[in-house]
Amino acid sequence: MTTTSLPQSAAVSTASDGLPLTITAAAAALRDGTLTAVELLAKVTARADVLDGPMGVYIARSDEAAMEAAAAADRDLAAGIDKGPLHGIPLGVKDIIATADSPTTAQSRILRPEFGTQGDAVVVQRLRAAGAVITGKATTMEYACGFPDPSKGFPTPRNAYGLDYWPGGSSSGTGNGVAAGLFLGGLGTDTGGSVRLPAAWSNISGLKQTFGRVPKSGCTPLGFSFDNIGPMTRSAADCAAMLAVLAGHDESDACSVDRPVDDYVGSLAGSSVEGLRIGFDSSFLDLAACDPDVASLTRAAVEVLAGAGAIVTEMKLPLYDELVTVVMTAQFGEALAYHRTDLIPRWDDYGRPTRLAIASGAMMTAADFVQCQRVRRAAVKAAAELFGEYDVILTPSTLIPPLEPLGPSLGELLATILTPYWNGVGYPAISIPMGLTSGGLPVGLQLAGRPFEESTILRAADAFQNLTDHHLVESALVLEMLA
């Protein structure tokens, strides 16, 4: 069976232990016979045996099922059956997404066991049909919300670039798992930035596609009108390979949009930013909260893109503060709608950060909710006008490098994250690595585009990664721990 070929931009890159760093590099090795799927799985499993404990990547491993899937992939490839770039590739799944071969807990004492008996979520079904090897369930914040609460007995995820730091959330285990090579890609979810924040702080790439582009049935909700399931990988090319499998309508999700899916992988051929109109909101770099290293790395990234032929113009995002306020208000109102029957009688079973965040939704009135929708409509109109002038909007993903796991309040953290805006309008946005701070911690560059034009931001991100190697930098800590 012949399927979409691998992007030409994928340079083969291999770690010191022989592990390919990207999905596209691993896929090439599987096809040229230098590596088998079973050998590839053995390499990531060996890393998990060493790193999972201190880093808190997995809540559950599926070693036996993964080995069966890897062996099946080898048989298929040997027989000339090629299911595409994910065939034989080890992937992790965030533990709010249902899988048939391992429990789903949402990292909570609250989730009813029957949620985990529904079988694979649609996105997991699609990954398995593409030949992917699911290695297990990755840690998250409880119900994709708040901060770690060690008192509840679940693993606390740690940053691959410093165990004293948080990898960001809520898709924490997928972020640090990809960064440390425990799997080559995985599924996260993004309601206000929960794919892009851990991508930025783990030195990997993470995509929030257009709302409705990927079905989210089989995933516990946080904000019904903001949630997305998206790919997290080292490279933009790898995100394209995963999105090509994940995207497409499914009637099980009422938010799923029925429209043709682009050739995300094929669109990367000859990726270039020549003539691309990029709007750069530099005002964030002047804020007191912005770390000087983030500001300098962002300006350096802009210089790379401008040097490659992009037309970069400074601008300012319309209704920014208003829309972010809407996202952070309305999503917890929507969360309360899901949790209200459990929140009062089982208050102590929820982790403290989670219950406080969800309970804040009770302070939103019906009038507040209506006003939120009015602001969202106004912001969508303003964003549409903005994209009449620009093809891509650029900002840093966050204003600061990684923090300690139990450091700031949620409000303090949100003041430094530039991701929620794009959840408010439902437009696609990707975070990609843009270098390490002077303290050796990763930060990300965010590129956003028009709705259903994921190919545009993927091409821009891929072009940037062809000109830089930030996404291929391995953590010195991980290498030391493996040694």
C-alpha cells in the first residue's frame, strides 16, 4: 500500500544511543532497513526504564501491547504494506484521552471507571490504523487543569532540562516524554495553551489546530468550546505527519467540522518563508514580565525569518486583554458545567489547584457568559481583518522560561502565557523551539494563522527549523542521566 511520502525537509538526526530524534528520521530508518520497529521501541523503552521515575512522564505504560504493535508493524513493512509516516512509530497519549489497552484516570480520583471502558478515542483509533505504536498514558494536570498536587499520589512531571522545573501543563507528560525520547511524538490537549506551553518549555513543537479540525470525542472535557487534541513532537514536520492522521470529520463529536483535509505533509516540500507576510506583535517584549532572554531570542528568530525573505511588520493584536479574559473566564464556567455534580460532594477528592480553578466558574453569571460570546464574536471579526494583511502572526509562546512546579498562582502564570488568545478565536497556532536561555532553559516561538490554514504555519515553522537546529538540541540532563 502506498501512502503520503515523507517530507524532504526531514534531516536524519540520531541521538548518541542510536535513537532517531524525529518521527521523520525514524520513519526513514524503518524503510531503509537500518532500524526495525521492535528495535526502535526497545530504545525508547530503555530510556523510559531510566528516566520515567525521576521525570514523571507516564501514569501507565503499555509495554506488552506496544511490543505486539511494533512486531506487527515490522511484519507489515516487510510485506510491503506501508501505512504512512507513523507506521511503527512509538507515541504517547495524554491521560485524559481514552485508550482500550490502559486505564484512563485524568490523573484524578474523581473520574468514573466506566470512562476508561469505552475503548479507543477516535484520535487513538486513527493513530493505530496508521500503524503507530502506543506506548502508554502520559501524565497531565488533573482534568487538564491547574498545577500538580503531589498529595493525591500521582506522579509529578519534571522538566527534561532541569528536574527542579515544571515542563508546563497540562500536557506535561507528553511534553517531557518527547523531549527525553520516551516516545517520538504524542497527543496533548489545548484549551488555553496546554499543548503549546509544555512544547515551549520542553524544547519541542506543539500544534493547536483550528477548533473542530480534529475530533475530541473520547476525551474528558475542560472547556467544551475551547478544547483541542493536538500533536506534540520535536519538529513541525512531525506535527504535520501526525495531523495528517488525526484531522477529519467524525460524527461522534458535535464540534467536528466536515470539510476537506489538506495534504499537510506534502505541503512541506520546499518549505520557504519567501514573501510570507508576518505580523510581529513586539509589544509583549516591552512588558516588565518579559524575561530578557525571551525578548532577545524572539528578536533573533524574527531576524532569521526576515533574512529568509519573510516580510515582517510590527503590529498589535486587537482585543488581546479582553479575549484572554474571556477565555480564562468562560472555560472554567464550562468546566463547572461538567464537574458540578461531583465538585461539592467530593471536594476533597479533587486536587487543590483543580477544585479552586473549577469553582471559580461559579462566579460567572449568565450575563457574563453572554458578554463572553459577544467579545469572542468581535475578536473573530477583528482577527479575520488582521489576516487580510498578514499570513502569519508571530509572538513568543511565553514571556518566561520554565518555573518550579509548585511556584506561582494560576493567575500569575497566565499573565505570562501568550497562547489563550488563539483558543478564543479558534485559529491554529504552533509553538516551536527558538533556543535556550542563559540558564539553559527552553522557550518557544508561536506562529498563528487563518482558520483551516494549518499548512501555512507548518510550512513557516518547518522553514525556520530548516534554518536552525534548536529543535534538535538534546537536554544535557537527559544525556547525563542516560550515561
